[in-house]
Amino acid sequence: MVKAASTTPVQGTASGRPPAQHAPVLGSAAANPLGDLQALAQVNQHLARSLRALFEPLLRQAVKVSAEPITVERFDAYLTARGTALSSVTMIGMAPLSGQAMLVLDGALTFRLVDVYFGGPGLAPNPLPAEFTPTAEAMIARIATGFAERLAGAWSELAEIAFQPGRTEANPAMLSHIDGEDRVVRTRFVLAVGDARPIPIDLLYPAASLKPIAAILSSKVQSRRQAADPTWTGNLARAVMNVKLPVRSVLAEPVIPLAQLMSLQPGDIIPISFGPEIPLLVSNNRFARGAVGAANGRAAIRVHRIEPLEDEDS
């Protein structure tokens, strides 16, 4: 939930010094009007795991993908921190939400993927060119398509959102649909390949686009549906079927006065009677009814009918 700022004035310390001022943190109303974004963090963890299947075939080696903590910042501050190195920005539509997310790919990563595609060891040119080649642009489009597909899958537990990649710009600073003062939700995924320097992959959501679902994104638990694991379900069923339950039958329950009970002696006889059927009890619950008989030289019960289960709420 969105946390409201306190309206209680803060008093100074006993020494007269003003109280310490702390930088706003993610989750406070002043720093992030969208709330703590715990559910979005879960989406990022899911997406990070699925991105391995996207990049490992392209790089032809094992990779590790991890999700960094989410930040909410001004777009111009993000551009300043990122620097002027060559990078691409692919716009990703997210209907029915308004606006577009932005997938920011490092230029060096793109050229490494192109080099591997053509049989090379995965080296980027040094220095990087000033713009992307047509082959590099095709690689960016391939990554963006695979990223959008996995992004939709990661979001499916929260909402049905159609993520659709669109146009690509070679310079984030040239984007005209977003102002520098606009706030963006930065989700960063770090791609680690062997001993090489980790490579960041950024997905930026316009903060204004996420406001209609802020309550969902701040929920601690979000799961609209979860597919059953057939292996787990089968193991559980076998384990349940092997549980042993006590089964017993009561032939008769005579009722006698306390005085007679207290005077009972060895050899006394208590008369009993029972009908043609007796109950069969499982864990003190009546399960079936049957008749007393014999089978293979031992006393036995022939089951005549199964009793209907009683509704405990009735």
C-alpha cells in the first residue's frame, strides 16, 4: 500500500540541534508514490530466471541473470548516470496500460552477440562505432521480441498485459515522448558471462503508466493462478494413498446402571444384541455398514453399503 507521510511535526533534540535528515528510501510516500513495489520485485525475479533461456543460445555459453533492487528516479538523472556509451532503446507497448516501457541494451553486448552469431568468440569492437549496423539492429529486434514474450509471462501472475516491442532508438537522450523531469521505474537485470564484466540490461516503466495498478504492485502476495506441477502432484497422491488409518467395528454398546457396573464379577454375563448390520468406523467416522461373518477361518465383516460423507459445516 502507499504509505502516507506523517503530519506530526518532528521536535528537535534536547541539545537544541535539529534532527538528522535522512535520504528518502524506496517505499516512502515522498520518494515513491507507487508504494514499495514488492509484487513488481517478484516479477523481476521471475523474469531474471527466464532470461537465461534467451541469452544462453545467443552467447553459446552459460550465463547468470540477476535482478537488482528497483529504483524510481527522474529520467534525466538516469541518463546522466548511464553516460554517453552507445546503447539502444526499444519502445515496448504495454496495453491496456498507457505509455510505453523502454528496454535499454548496452551497445557492447549487442555487438558481442553479433560476433557470436557469425562464429566469432564474442568480442565487441574497440572503440564502439557511433551507430548500430543493420545486423546489430536485427539482433536488437530479436532480443526485444524474446524479452517482451518473457516479460508477459512474468507479469501473468499480476495482470494480463500485452507487451509489444516497437521502434528502436540508438540514443536514449533523443527520445521525444518523455521529458527529463518525468519519473521512471528502473528495473535492472545484470547479465554475467564467465569472468567478463557484468552487463546491465535496463527496463524502464513510466511511473505515470503504473499508477492505475499501484495497489497491485505493492501487494506482498500476488498470484492469480499457478500451474500445478504434475510430478509433485503425483508424489503427493502416492504418499496420501499410503497413509494407514485405523478401521474398527462396534458390535454392540449396551447400557447398564452404575450400581450393576460396580458389582460386576468375573464370570458375570452381560447380554447384548445387534441388528443384521453393524457400522464400520474409520478414525471415529462412520464409513460403511456390513454384516458379521467369517472368511478363511477368521471373523470378518461383509460390506453392504458405503455411508455418505457428512458435511462438517452443516
